[in-house]
Amino acid sequence: MKNFKTYYVVAALAIGFVSCKKEDKQNDEDKIIKSRIIGTWTLQKTETKDYTNDTLKYSNTEIETNVNTIEFKADGTIKTFGDNSIKSGTYTITNSGKSLNLNIGGELFINHEIRAILPNDLVLYREDINTTDGVTRKFTSLQTYRR
């Protein structure tokens, strides 16, 4: 019986150790991406697509002429500048540095997939899917920012 108790204790410790290592790795990757994203980014291009029941209904690529920027700060806060307004909020990076979650003014919550983050380029992807009365609509947005 004593051997079984020892076995269970060792197994529990091993599982806990493996779980902590995975969480530590994800947290480290989130911190690395956060350190890369800090700074001011200006929107360069937006590519949008609108699908109805998986059929592309609309596609547009817009080269930005207005100055729309996002400033990411080390403390997890952001400021957005554009359309003659300044808005503040917070951001988090999760999912091993693959997801960027924005909370702008406590009213607008936007989740992006980080497609690329390079020294001078940031590419964010967002997808919204809604089904109403058997019709599925999907909207996608791919935004490219530059430092």
C-alpha cells in the first residue's frame, strides 16, 4: 500500500510539473509578443470580405489615407487615434502570443488573431460569424499596420 501512495504522489507531481511548464511557455510567448507590440502603429491597409453561406458576396481592399493609429503601452493600456477622436482602453495578449484582445472604452471588445509581428509590420485578422434564420454570414478583416 505504501508503494501505491508513493506512486500517486510521484504521478501527481509529474503531472503538475508538466502542466506548469506548458503554462510557463505560453506566458513567456505572450510576454515576448507584448514586448514587440509596444509602440505606435499606423494602419496602412484593410482587406475585408463578406460571405453568405460560404459564398463570397463582397471583397474590398482599402489603402488607408486617414491617419488611424494605435499606441500600445507596456502597462497593457492602449490609445486609438483616428476619425477626429481619441479613445482609450486596454489590451491583452493570449494563446501563446497568437491572440490580441482589445477593450476600447469598456464598450468595444475586439479579438484579433496576430498573423505577423515584425519590427515594423503588424498584421491582425478578425472574423465574425453569425447565423440567423438558417443564413450564415461571415465577415473577415485583415489589417496591416506599420511603425
